[in-house]
Amino acid sequence: MAKQDLHLTRNFGIMAHIDAGKTTTSERILFYTGKTHKIGEVHDGGATMDWMAQEQERGITITSAATTAYWNWNGNKYKFNLIDTPGHVDFTAEVERSLRVLDGAVATYCAVGGVEPQSETVWRQADKYNVPRIGYVNKMDRSGADFFEVVRQMKEVLGANPVPVVIPIGAEENFKGVVDLIKMKGIVWHDETQGAEFDVIEIPDNLRAEAEEWRGKMLESVAEFDDALMEKFFDDPSTITEDEIISAIRKATCQLACTPMLCGSSFKNKGVQTLLDYICAFLPSPLDTEAVVGTNPDTKAEEDRKPSEDEKTSALAFKIATDPYVGRLTFIRVYSGKVEAGSYIYNTRSGKKERVSRLFQMHSNHQNPVDVISAGDIGAVVGLKDIHTGDTLCDEDAPIVLESMDFPDPVIGIAVEPKTQKDLDKLSVGLAKLAEEDPTFTVKTDEQSGQTVISGMGELHLDIIIDRLKREFKVECNQGRPQVNYKEAITKTVNLREVYKKQSGGRGKFADIIVNVGPVDEDFEGTGLQFVDEVKGGNIPKEFIPSVQKGFQEAMKNGVLGGFPMDSLKVTLVDGSFHPVDSDQLSFEIAARQAYKNACAQAKPVLMEPIMKLEVVTPEENMGDVIGDLNKRRGQVEGMDNARSGARIVKAMVPLGEMFGYVTALRTITSGRATSSMQYDHHAPVSSTIAKEVLAECNGRTDLV
């Protein structure tokens, strides 16, 4: 494999709300870069990047697919590592882990829908990992398309700084092409050649004034990133060269100071080549990141690794997939050094060396074998046994831990059992493999009922899991009613003394602790146990204090009301005593567990339910019915905005427990004309009457149908 110049590599993903046209855009990119010779369409199940049977049937993306393609621009051959991500909030982990390893992203919007709820979620995820992005307004041929309205929404809703580098020629059914504000030329695509051919024309007279105005705005936005450009901008804007503009926009994009905006209609093959040119021009290469920062696991000191083959190796495993032919595939992004087939690599989490048996460059679900994956590249490894999503792989003599990824907790669970007893083993193998692939999918056994409970991010997520069990692992399942993942919390602080004493002849057990147990401080960040040690004068020896902390931490997994986990808790260890012979670490751990139960029972415990942020786009005439239905479901309507073409957007906060089957109910109310999208927002206390019903149901659980 010829050595690739890293300056000419672009690792980028396509991210957007459902149905903005991510996969269609990916398919056009594969076609124009010569990767495929026939355009795959999402609506007829032929898309290359949607290779799973479930994706092809439903016309949605479930798992992020990676591919490598090449594009010539400005006399250079650029290498693209492209990842197509899902839009449904149920598969948010796929977007999260892709953005963690990418250098740039193309934020795609529907020209009619504009900035939709999931557009906000993926935008925040990209902010979290400091991913530079360019905007692409798709579906310019649809009725109601408005490029400038989407630009305005990006400013208002996302707080972004969108800078159009093209403006559309025509809109809706008259959308013909774009005016390139950098070259000040028009580009018009030929319908008869599937958009592969286009003409570069002079700017139409009716658009010249508008093009001049938007070019002025573009130059003003980026002039501050290039001193020479700023000088020329104030003296004589006509002397500014194309290269100067591109260099300034690239600088601003890499610093997350602006988002260059393009538009097109991927389905009608218009605008994609311009998008590819400007991906090369504006998005960063792996060399634009000076170094990736990690922690040395031994010294806990910060270390960095430059994107070079000569550095020590560091790579991040960002996705695990099971392939029927090659077994477990681990997708990795190599930040420094190189990973070679047949070599050994060290996993800092497990502390083990593992052999890299084979390496692949991915093209959707096809693998092309390679001998080496170098710094700045993305590929897949076969042969790693003990590997989790987010593990760092490196040289054994230069260990480093790179920042991993955070995934949201599952919000909904169902009980499952195989239809025939002989499939029991197959079920547990299948569930274990699926849980390994997907960090937002968990499997646990309910201690009270002995049932297997699977949890995920939504009804669609669990539907797909059940479907995959049937197709990939040949297991038919009975499933129970959906169960909401409740949590517990306490509302007041309690002071308590807990003495644990056991005498059984010979050496006994003894621990005595005095604790304050209550809600966490307001300034406490994150979740978990806030533990404060205030013991004076060695009343409890130092070596027993971690056991008290561990006891509380373990106990938090089961609350006192219905055995639901407690997310956060503050424990202050005030005082206590010990016995020189009978006290040991286990005694203090048991005392802490008992103290947790007794204190929480007195601290006014409450049940917490997941609250979802819901957006419904509905015709004006159905608005009353939609709001009435939400009120019945204990929803709180937070706002009503005007959407385009006579529709209204209803924003509400609703408890997840009331939302099962909502999509069907909404279709019935509005004769199928409304759409909704929902994502997890927070947990909130449940009223006492509903809490009683939930707890009664939990204690007499009859989940399975």
C-alpha cells in the first residue's frame, strides 16, 4: 500500500436528524469517487452503507458504516475515511463513538425541516469532542425548501456561526445549481447524466446583487483569521484571491469559529461534487491536531502523541462488531505510530498484550486486507479477545490512556425468554455479543423473578435487538411489556449510628459508624457517591475507611423502595469506633450497607422516572387533539412554534412511562399527518399515587406475555 500523505487525508462523518439525507449523500459520495458504479438508494433497500437487513427493510441507518474513498481536488488525490451515522436517538451511541475519533463532520439538514431535535443532539456531541464541521443543506428540490431560513435557525437554535460559501440558483422544483461565492461562478448540473456532469456559468443577472451581498458577508466573517485578507478587505476587496479566502475559511473552521454552509439535493445528484471539493478545502487533516493528549497509567501524568508514524503507537478502539465470516472486528483509530498485522499490541485497561492477527480497511460490511494501519488512519483489527469500546491500544513500553467516551444510561427495559428451553444457551451467547457491540444495551438478571431483562435507549432499539437475535443467532423470543428504568433518590439528610456485631465463638465481627446520609451538594458534578471523611483522632483506622465507602457504593445499586439504583448520594462519615481484634474491612463494609438501608428508609425516599423531551410537528387543525392527548399522558407543553407550510411544532416534556405506542396513537389522532421525535432529558420525582402503582407492580412482577 503506497504511503499516504497525511495532509491529504480527511476523516469525517455525516451527522444529522432522521431523514435529512445522510445515507443518500454518502451513496452519492461513493458514486462520484468511483467507489461504486451504481447509485444505491435508501428507499428501495439498495444503499451500500445500510447493509444490515433491518436497515434495508426499514430505510433507516442503525449502525455507523465506515468506508474509504479517494477524490481529486486542486491537483491532489485526497483520501477520505467516511463514516455514515444513524439519525435516530435510539442509536445515539453510534454517533457518539464516531465523532470521538473523527477529525471533522458534515452536519446535514433538510431544507424544509431545518434544525430538528436530533440535529441539536449531534451538534452538542460534536461540540463535546471539538469536531470542526461544515454544513450541508440537502433536499433543496422539495417544496418549502429555504436555504437562508436553515442558516438563520443554525444561528438561533445552535448558537453557531454559519457562513454560506454558496447560494442556491432557484429552489423547490426550480433548483438548478449553486453560485460559488469563492469563485464567483454559477454551477449548474445536468439531470440526464445523474449529476455527474455540470456546467460552470456566469452568475445569472437576477442573482448578481444577492451574490455580491453574501460574498461580502462571507469575507467579513473570515477576514479576522487572516491579516493580509483583512487589509485587502478594507482597501480593495477585488484583489482578494481564491486561495486566501479558502485558507482563511479553513483556519476559522478548524478553530470552530465558523461553519461553512453549502446546499444541494443529493437525491437529484446536485451539489455533491462541490461538497466534496470543500470537504478537502475546509475540514482538518490528522496533522491539524498537534497531538492527542492522554494519561500515563503508571505515573498519572499527562502525555501527548503527535500524528506521526515515528512516534510510539496509540490507538482507540471505538466500535466492536461481530462479522459472520471473520469473527469479532474491532474498529480502531490510530493516533500515532502504526499497527501492523501479526504484531502484538498492549491494552492499558486489561494490562494484557494481544496479537493483531489481521488488519482491514473497511468498505461498509466488506473488508479489504491491509498489512499496516498508520497514524491518522481508521481501520479494523481481527484477533483481539479482551476488548471493550473505548479501550486504548498502545506499545507496552510506552503505555498511555486516551480519553474514552461517555454513553447515556438505558431508559427502557423488557423481559425476554427463549420460546424453547433448548435455545437458552443460544440466547445468552447472542445477548452477550450484542451487549459487547453496543454500550447503550445492557443485559441483567432480575434477582426477584429470575428473568433476563434487556435494556436500551427506546422501543425501536429493543425491536432491532430482538430482530437481530432472530436473524443472526436463530433465537425466537417471548418478550414482556416494556419496563421503564426508574431510579431512586432521597430528599432529606439523616444522621444515623450503625453498629454491626457478630459473636460466634472465636474471633467475631465488629464495626461502629456514625454517618450523615443525604442528597449531594448542588455544586457536586456528575453522579455517584459524594463521600466525605470527617473522622478525627483515628477513631476508625484509615485502612477501614475505604471499606465504608465501598459498602455505600455497592449498596447504591439497589434502592430501598423498589430495588432501583440510586444515582447520587452524599455520605459524611462523622465518627465511629472499632475493636482491636474483631474489626476488619468486611465488618465496616457490612455496617455501611446496613446504614444505607436504614438511613435511606428514613430520608424520605422518592421514585424517579425518566422524562423525555418531545417535539411533535402537526397540522394546525390537529393541534388541540395533540395537546389534549399529551395532557392525558401527564405531559407538560413548553412551547408552540410555527413551522413552515401551516404546521405547528409542539414542544413538551413527558414521562417515558406514558409514551409506549405513542407513534401509533399520534398517527390515529392526526390521520398520519404528524411526526414526532423524542429523546431522554432527565429523571424527575414521581407523584406518590403513581409511585404506589409502580411499586405494587414491581413487587408482583408479571412481565412476560
